[in-house]
Amino acid sequence: MKAPDPERLRIVVHEVRSPVAALDALATAAATTDDPELIRRMVDLGVAAARDVARLVSDPDLVSLRLEPVDLAALAATFSRQDVSVEIDGPATVDGDATRLRQVLSNLVANALRHGTRAAIEVHTSNGRVVVSVADDGPGIASGVDPFARGASG
């Protein structure tokens, strides 16, 4: 049997962290409500997160893309909660990978809330393009820090 590749394991762990955290948060939130509509929405989000985990773990390349029409407005709306505002300016469908786009938004929102108390997602169209922005009230990134360097943390 071939020994596991430690770099692949590191990447898989990094990639599944957000959907697993989402599943944990959904389970905690579901225990605090009796609202059937809210519970249905949380179950739908949980199913999507579980599918993301399954896809990420089974992806032999770890970076494959599945291009399909993705409604970014609807995707962004799933992140709306008390500390995350979502502003949508009309339809915003793009050809993209729903799992990867959900990962990006999840990572940005998680980082925003880790370093601040509020996040704001805006989705709008500009010159025929869909623009998504995420802002927060955190302290920002210190001058000279490369936020994409391995091990970097704000």
C-alpha cells in the first residue's frame, strides 16, 4: 500500500475546514429553534456543505472545476445572518463551480468574523460582469504582510 502524501492531506484538511465548520454551526443553531422553515433552510445548507466535503475529499486533483450556471445572488443570500449583511442588486448568474464559489465566500466571511464582528457581502452587476465584494469591520492587514503566504495569519 502506498504511503499517504502529507501535502495532499494538508490540502484536504484545509479545504474541508470551512464546510465542516458550517455543519457544526448549523447543528448548534438547529438545536435552538422550532421554526420549521428555518430548520428546512439549515438542513438544505447542511446537505450542500456535506456534498462539498464529499466532492473535495474524492477529487483526485484537489483543484478540479465543474463549470455550471451558479446564481451568486442566491449563494450569497445563504450567508445572511445577524452579523452578516447581504445586499443584492438584481440577478447574478455566472458560469462557475458552485462548490468553489461557496468555499470562497465561506472563507472570506469566516475570516471577516474571526478578525471583526460584522461582515457585509454585496453582489451587483457592472458593465456586464458580476461583482461580489466582502467587507468587514476588522483591523485590516498589516503593511508588508502577505496574507497568502503559507502560515500567514492576521
